[in-house]
Amino acid sequence: MNIAVIGLGYLGATTAVALSLVGHDVIGIDPDQAKVDALRAGRVPFFEPGLDEALVEAQTTGRLRFQTEHIHTSVDVDVFLLCVGTPQSRTGLGADLRYLESSIDNLAPFLRANAIVVGKSTVPVGTAEKLKSRLAAHVSFEPYMSWNPEFLREGTALKDTLTPDRIVIGVDDPHSEALLRQMYEPMAAVNIPIVKVDSKTAELVKVAANSFLATKISFINAMAEISEQVGADAVLLAEAIGYDERIGNKFLKTGIGFGGGCLPKDIRAFQACAADLGLEQSVSFLAQVEDINLRRRRRVVDIAREELGDLTNRRVAMLGAAFKPETDDIRDSPAMAVAELLWAAGAHVVIHDPKAVENVRRMYPNVGVAESVAEAVAGADLVVVGTEWREYALADAWQLGALAKNKLVIDGRNILPYRQWQEAGWKVIALGRNLEHNPIEVLV
Ligand code: UGA
């Protein structure tokens, strides 16, 4: 099939590569010339494991091209996939839909009557209907519009796209359903379930899934708050409840909580959407989910104060800037949020991250950045683990102990082999844990 992927961020670039690898002809479109140039040259403009190689492989098939705008060839497109960002609006909690709207306006002149338009971005329920009316105002026929949410995670984006747990197609007419089933035939052939719903349900499925995941993390972090108060251990608690198949052991890691370009903005947008529907009570618990999440970040600074007193001019090594490992994305990153709180408290924070340093420099030009863990830790009064990179779990506690001014570490992700660190002379404080009574090691 001929497919246009509009928007070439984490979602669009991965989708374009994956669909061309399974045999479709794909044009990726993004107005950002630098992004298009990089992709044409076989370079993914962000860090995503395996995607560079897959991009080059897809390009050698001749089935993947990139452009900054639609050209005459867009009239041959069967499926227009909208993969543009839906960031939080500047004026409230809701989603900003302007990139979706301009995508619709730009593709309209090239839309054939039997081509379909499919949204993949995360949106408030009812967006497909609104975009369909917008599109209808541009064309002389009734356009086809549907929603096909995406569940890929950064760090495992390509695998999640090629072999997802499920594919959800939100279609309101048989023609869109037929074309989407044809597009996903290579996935259906390997028994990936395709769940067919209407477009509104599909829009809700995505925010519901992300809200559930965020709630799961905040639930275990709430247990961590209680555990800290009474001297219990939330990591062991998570293990114990996780054996119950109804609960499951995934997404129950305690620490400084969730961040990134999706979960935080999606739970805010869901609250705004529910309020617009007069149903704020239905998802009012999401405000608590966010509160718990933000409290865990502040907890790190409280512990630092309890241990060190005034933080003015104290040197803190922040290990990690990315919102999670295997990405260079620092959007709404818990590690960076903790770093900002420590700055605000007067500390001198030096940040290390294996992949996200460029993004840190771009967003925080004045921040101290270290090229290695050793450089970050040298002379530190406190070390904080902010991102669960494997490199930190494997770091040499003895070598780092010789470099630090004060051997104090707060493990915000529960990844350090504590006994080793303690044997090397470190005082280890791990969020939600009782290391005295339960010195069990957890390794990523
Ligand atoms: C999330 C969803 O997991 C994807 O299914 C969805 O497609 C994507 O958002 C999206 O909407 O596009 P992602 O943002 O890549 O994916 O990251 P997650 O793996 O969900 O992690 C989110 C945050 O939660 C990270 O900061 C991570 O460190 C934190 N986390 C995760 C925990 O604190 N504890 C856990 O047990 C798991």
C-alpha cells in the first residue's frame, strides 16, 4: 500500500520505518528540514535502540522516502497516518491539537475520495469526529477518518511497533476497516490480535491505557510513602502483590515516578477532557496520581536536607537525565525535575547521562554536565540515581567512594546493589525501602 506518515518524531519515524519494513511504500513528511535531511542520510534524529539500522535497511528497499511537504505523489496515497505531537496546551491541562489541524489542512488538497485518514496521536475523545468535519470542509466528498492509537514505548519502539501486544483500529465505516486490516495484514499473519472498535472508543483506549499505567506507578509509590513512614519495604511489597496474576508484577517499580512526553501530559489532558464533558469526577483520581508522582520527586530533596542540612553550595551528582533508560528524551523527566528542585535549594548539581547530555545542554545551557559517572561523583556531597540506566547499577562503588567527598547516595530508582555500596562505605537511602531489615539486592 501507499502510506504517508505525517510527523516524524518518535512515533512517526518508527511507524514509517516499521511499515516500510513489512512491505509498504512509505513517505514520511515533516516540515522540519533538519529532521528530514538526517532521516534521508540514514540517521535517526534521536536515540532509539536499533532504529538507525532499521532505517538504513528500510531505505535500501527503496520503499521509504522523506519530504518536508506533500508533493504531487501524495495523490497516490491510500492511507494518511497522522503522527504529529499533541502537547499540553500552554493555557491549561488540555491537549493542543493545532498540529493535527494543520496536518489535515495540508493533506486535504491531495486526498482522493477513496483514501483514508487515520490518526495515531493521543487525543481527547471526539477528536476524530472534529477533524473529519474540518477535512469535509476542504473536499467535495465525504472523507474517511478513523483512529488507530499507538502503544509503543521509547527504548523499545521498533519492537513495540512490529510486534505489538495488540493493534486497535477505531473505525466508523467498512472501507477504513478494510484498508487498515490490509495495512496490518503482516502483523495479523503472525497472530497479533486486532481489536476493532469505533473511533471514540479507540481514542479512549489510549488515554485509558496510559492512565492505568500511571496509576499503577503512583499506587506503588503511595505504598512507598507509607512504607517509609513505618519502616516497611515497598520493593518487597511490590514483589509480594505482583505474584497475584490479577495484579501482575510489571509497572510496579517504586522510585521518583513517571515522566516523559506521554504519561504526565496524557493524564492531565484526560482530566481536562472529562471536565469538558462535565465528568471531572470520573477521573478525579488522576489528580491524586499526579500529586503522588510529584511528591516522590520532592521526597529526594527532603531526604537530602535531612542528611546534609542546608543544601546551599553542596555538590550533588545526578546520575541520569533521561525520563527512563534507553532514550535521550528528557521531556518531563523526573531526574531533571529533582535536579531543578536541588538547584532551587541552592545545591550545585552536576548531571551525567549516557545518552541525554546533548538534550540537557540544549534545554539547560548553564547546567554542569559530566562526561563520566566518575567525573560527576568526584567531590560530591551527595549522589542521586535519577534514571534506571544499567550503567549505574553496574558502577564500581569502591572506585566512586574514593572520589566522593561524602559517601551518601539516594537511589531514586531502586537499582543499586546496596550491599556492595554499603560494604564500600556508602550510606545508601533507597526510596520506599527498608535496607536495614530487608537488605535484598535488586538489579535492573
Ligand atoms: C508510555 C506507555 O508505556 C506506552 O505504552 C505509550 O505508547 C507511550 O507512553 C505513549 O503514549 O506514546 P513511554 O512514555 O515510552 O511509554 O514510557 P514508559 O515505559 O511507560 O515509562 C514511563 C515512566 O514511568 C518512566 O519515567 C519510567 O521510569 C517510569 N516507570 C515505569 C516507573 O517509575 N515505574 C515503573 O514500574 C515503570
